Amino acid sequence: MKLLHADKNHIEFVFRNLISNAIKFNSFNTNVEIRSTENAGTILFSIKDHGKGIGKEQQEKFLTSKMDVNYGTNGEKGTGLGLLLTKDFIKANQGKIWIESEEGNGTTFCFSLPKSKQLS
């Protein structure tokens, strides 16, 4: 059996933060989608909302630093600190994280983490 190779506390934080953000930015009466798939040596996770989306400029900021403060569907304020920590935790666990988004069509945060070696 192959297991995920990652720090449990880090990954719990990542899921809590990304799911919380997806709920915050999701459009009313739509679902947040959470998926996982196995690839050679990694497990890929995605968390998708159906909200207003993230523009290209903000996506680029996410890749290089942190995103600007933004507001959720009900005016909830965010600081971007959770996403900064999420990015750091994924990197600390030898993973990768990226955004797939289009303004007006929601956002999907994707991340991959290595599988551990097969147990005997």
C-alpha cells in the first residue's frame, strides 16, 4: 500500500485553509469540489470553487510572494497569510502548488505531494 509522504499537521492546515477559502469565495448554491488522483510517485489534490475567480496578476503574485487582501462572497476579509503558509507547507513537504482560475469562472487550487515508498 502506498501512503502520502507529508507532515500531518502541515497537510491538515493546507486542507483547512484551501477548503475555507473555497467556501468563502464560492458562489451561492454551488458546491466546492475536492478531488484526488494518483500519478506516478505523487498524489494530486484539487479544491475548486465556483466564485469570481482570480485574475492573472493575482495568480502571478501568488507564485512569487503573497496575494493582496481580498473579500469573499459575503464581504469576509482575507489577509493572504493562510495562502502564504499553505505554499510554504507544500514546499516543505517536497510538493508543488498552483492555481487554475479564470475571472468569473471560479478557482481551483491544485497541489501534489510525493507518495511514500511502498510498505513491506
